[in-house]
Amino acid sequence: MNDETIVNEDAEDDDIILAELPDDELVEQMHDDLYDGMKEEIEEGTNILLARDWSAEKVLNVALVEGMRIVGIDFRDGILFVPEVLLAANAMKGGMAILRPLLAESGVKPIGKMVIGTVKGDIHDIGKNLVGMMLEGAGFEVFDIGINNSVEDFFAALKEHEPDILGMSALLTTTMPYMKVVIDELIAQGMRDDYIVLVGGAPLNEEFGKAVGADAYCRDAAQAAEVAPRMIKEKREAAGNG
């Protein structure tokens, strides 16, 4: 009898009605739900906040971006792992699908744009996908051009999307040097200063990033989500001061 009562009480505790929570508690719950990869709850919470006259931009920054920032920190510190981050990013996408048209309508600009792809000869994409998702979670517009991209593929995407950042990924030591091929072509065409170039992938390191002429090497998706906004801010400030 006592055991049954305990089970029932636990069940009641677990049954949180999102619509009944005040704004601050709802936002905190959304951070938890994002962390746990609960897509339906994130979609529901997003709709509730919008119905309470929150702007799409406020929902994005306070409920979603802040939640993904927490995910990013724990991923960086080894508390969360790739499958859990993919679930969180998928939940984030649910909220973003609701917000994106509203953000476009209200003229809210993303922090920046990024084209990201795996280089020619390399078909690995989990790390790249994570970077794209984390940056989308940080407020970027991300154009993922997939795997096995030639110089021509990267240049076509740069021309089409006019991004602030070009991200290149490689998981094989044999495909890493292709990053330099792309960067050298940017230099040859006088376009190198138009983009911030970030590189990443398991066999790379900071020294390699410098050797191929990238602006930064990002060890993982969490670091990319920290580095990208900072470098865009620095570049814009330098351009403003110049």
C-alpha cells in the first residue's frame, strides 16, 4: 500500500503541465527538456511562450539558444556525448521550425551565415552535422553542403549563400590536405579576406589549422559555437573601426 502511494506520488511529480508553469519556470523546464532531447515538449513550450506574447526572437534567445549553450558546455566538459547532443539538437530543430518563419517576418537577422561541408574524398559527417546543429542553436543560419566537396562545390555554395564563415571538416589524414587546396584557391581568387575559415575533424590540431591558413581550428562542436560568434564580432568591429 505504502509502495503504491509512493509510485503514484512520483508519477504525479513527473507529470508537468507546461501550460500551467509561469514564464520563468517554463523557460527553465525547456532548458531541461532540450538537454534531454524532448522535441515535442520543446515545440509545445515554444508555442506556449508565443501565445503569451513573447517575440520569436526572445523565445529563440532565452529558451532555446541559452538551453543549447548549457548543452554545449556539458558536451565540451565530457558530461554529454554525441548521441545526447544529437537528440538535443533535434529538439532544438523542432522549436526552430516554429520560430524561423516568424523571425523572417519580423526581420530578425541571424548572428551570421555559415557554409559547412566535408572535404573531397571524405564521407564522414557526424562531427560536421553536430557543428551545424550547434551553430544553428547559437543563432546562425547554416548551409550544410554535405560530404565529399570539391573546390568547385565550396565555391558554388559561397557564391549562392554569401556566408560570413566557411567551415571545412575532415576525418581522414589523407583528406586533410584538401583544406589547403580550398584556402589556396580563395587566396588565388582574391577572396580569402571575405570569409572566416574554420576547420575541424578528429585528426586535425591547432598547428595544422595554422599551416593550411585557416582562421581557427575547432576541436569540437561546442568550441565552434564559442569561436564562430566571437570571430564574427571581432571581424565586424575591425571593419567598423577601419
